[in-house]
Amino acid sequence: MNKKAKVLVIFTAIIIALFAAVAVLGPLVVFNIPEIGLTTLSNAVYVSVLVVLASLATVLIFMISREISNETGSLNENYYNLGKRISFYNLDTFTKAVAKTYKKKASQSYVISYSPIKTDIIYESVQADQVRLMHGLIADEFIKYFSTSEMIKAKPAYCFDKDSFFIYFTGDDGLLTKITKDFDSMTFELAKQNDIRLFVQPYFGIFKGSKEVSVFQAIEKASAARKSGEAKYASVMFYDEKKDTANSFDNELQEILNALKNDEFEVYYQPKFNLSFKTFVGLEALVRWNSPKHGLVSPSKFIDFAENSNLIHELDIYILDKVCKDIADWKRRGKKIIPVSVNFSVFELFLPTFIKDIEDTIEKYGVNPMLIEAEVTETVRFNIASSLYIQSVLRKIREMGIKILLDDFGSHASSFNTLKELPIDIIKIDKSLIDGISVDYKSKEIVKAIISMAKTMNLGIIAEGVDKDEQVKILQDSKCDAIQGYYYSKPIPKKELEKFLSTNPFESKEVL
């Protein structure tokens, strides 16, 4: 029972006690004081008092009943959304609570729309349970966090509605920064501690309160800012009155959907050259968008958007389909076939259909899984080695006969712990490290140490972004297995690749 219901119960008990006292003691007073007499006036007063007290008791009982009913409904709603019957505001009670102080506060107020995961994903039942678990864990943290003396001063209110949490508080931008940073780190920590099998990425939409804007409008604007932030891969997004943040990316989204439908994406292949065997031993499939409107578009212009608008899996499977189709065509025509690596976003590993979509695509063209490799990248914001779920997904891919390549090793969050925890077959050293090996001693020694460590762990090594003779020489002396970069070939379309593999100058001579 909440505080309001408890107060109502106390008042009701007092009224009922008064009613009983008047009902029992009233006649006694009259009979013991004869001068009052049983007049019409005294009877009327007596009955009126009883009626008033009875009416008050009835109203209070009704209010208690309604309060308990609302609380029960709220608890059931929270059980559905948060996985537990927890005393937590829904949007209606939140709005009413905030409305009392929203326009009266002289200090700056804020409304935040916060989601721990992308909200435009449709989850299957198993993942839906994980979503509820994550939301429930965060709800517990809300209660603890905003109960501290520091936060109580900010007059906070918070709730959960549909797919996100809402926070209201008064203060300044410094407190705003603290809250967003605290919840950002808390979100990742909760996911790690509880082995949450979702792609966790906090997003915050912020609206600075204004007396000209109602609470309901402030909530809508904060939600619009968060959705815009998700589309732009921006963790924190302020609402901008001058822009339509809710729909700013609709056109680009539609363009990519149309491009997939109209088969505008093409696969370019970049060869990988083995320094020991002096031959090309693999290819990396890279996507290009041949847009009638924009021309040939680099992936840097659309990959981030595709990843954060929930289109990346469809795009990657589209690329895998084209790769498998090309491999089947090379086999039919008796052409040279070498393994092709396809890039997959970390986000995709959490999709329940991920493994099956890969299996179905490979089986569709009768391709040997050993001719397909999967490249994954550890991002700045998500340590893939920390997720037991990702480890199990990669093992399943490996069991299919597909090698796992860790891309961009040495950049951002990549760590040696990743190599220990994940079922990796090959490391790809990031171009940022390779760029400096011919001019910077430290870069050279770091790369040599990575190669030595990989050899000790029985892992293959590929150096990315190689474009100079000096780099090739150093990598060869350091016993690097293979090299990929413009020194050998830029990414090229299928027809050019076939010609290149049959006429290239590198396999016919000793390199350096």
C-alpha cells in the first residue's frame, strides 16, 4: 500500500471512530443533561452530524478503494513492462506529479527520455524476457539513485512508459551531465553483471523545461530528441525547436530501403596476400552503394546510419547473398576460388535469426562454409569479450566451419582480453597502427609484439591498410602472415577481380 492510501486509511479510521462516538455518546449526553431536551433542533443536529460523518467515511473508503485499485493496476503494468511488481510511476501518475511543480519552479527543469537499448527493434519472446529483465534492473537503480540526499534536492520524478524511462528534475547543466553519465555507465555495468543478451546502448533525449510548454509536450519533445539520437548514433541529444528531430532521418531511411529493393548495392573485393606463400589467399567483401541520385557512395556515408536504423543485418545478409552467388558462379565456371570474409556488426550478433540467416544463405547457393569468413569488430562502447552470449554465438558460427576474424585490432576498445575470451581464428591489425611502422619506432614495436603474441596463441595475422614498400618489408621480417591494402589492390568489382587474380604481378615474382 502506497503512502497516499495509508494516509486515507488513517483519516477513514478517525472519521469512523467519530461516527461511532457520536452515535453512542450523543443520546447519553442528551439524557444526562435534561435541560438540552429531545427537541427537534437537537435531533436534527444529531442526525446531521451522523450523516456528515457517514458521508465522509464513504468518500474516504471509495478513495482508498480507487487508490488500491490504481496501485494494483500499476503493479500489474510494471510486472508486464519491468518483470516485477514494483512501485514505479506510469506515465499518467508521472505527468500529474510533475505538473504540480513544472511551471512553478524558478530554477531550470529538465525532462529526459532514456532507453538502455534501441527502441525500434521487434524482439522475439526469449529476448523480450531479457528486455524486461534489463528494464527491471534499471528501475531498481532509479529508486536507489534518486533516493540519495543529493538527488532529493532536485525534486526528481521518474516513470516508465512503453519502451523508455522518463526523468524530471530541477537543477543545472552540471547535474544533467552527471545524471546522463551515471546512467550511461550504470547501464553497461548492469548488462555485464547480469549477462544481458541484448545489444545495450543507452540513449538520452533531453528537453529543457519551459513555462510556455506543457509537461505533456515536454515529454513528447524529449522522446523526439531520443529517437533522433538513436538514428544519428548520438548517445545524448537535446531537442532543437528549429528542427523536426523526430523525422529528420526519414528520407535517408527510405533511400536505403529503396536501394535494397532496387539492388543498388554492389560488392567490391579486396585481396589478401600471404607473404610466405606469395599468393592471394583471401578476399574481403566491401559494400558500395551505386546510387542513381548520388553516384558511387562510400560505406562511410551510410554504414553508421544503417547500423543504427536497424537495417544493418538486412544489408549484411544482402552482401553475404551476393558473395555466395559469386562463389557459386566461380565454381560453375572453373575460376579460382579463395575464402571471402564478410563484415558483421556487433549489433547483429544479438538477433535471434542471425545464425539461421547465415546458414540459409550459404545453403541457398550450396557454398562450402569454409569459403566464408566472418569479420567482427569490438567497438568503443561495447566490449564484445564481456558478453557470454556473444561468445556462444561466435562458437556456433565457428562450428559451421566459418573462421572468425577480429577486425581493427589495436584500435579503440580492442584488448588482449578479447583474444582470451573469444573464439578468434585471425587478428586483423588496424591500419592506424600499420601507418606508422615505417616512421615510428613505437608503432613498429607494437605491431611486432602483436604478431609475436598471435603466433604464441596460434592465431593468424593480417595487416590492414598496407600501401608502401617499407611497410611490406617490416611486416615480412616480423613474420606477419598476410597483408591487405592498396599496395596490392584497392577494392574492385567482381569482373576486375577475376582479371586481377589471373594477371596480377605479385604471384609471379618474389615480393621484395
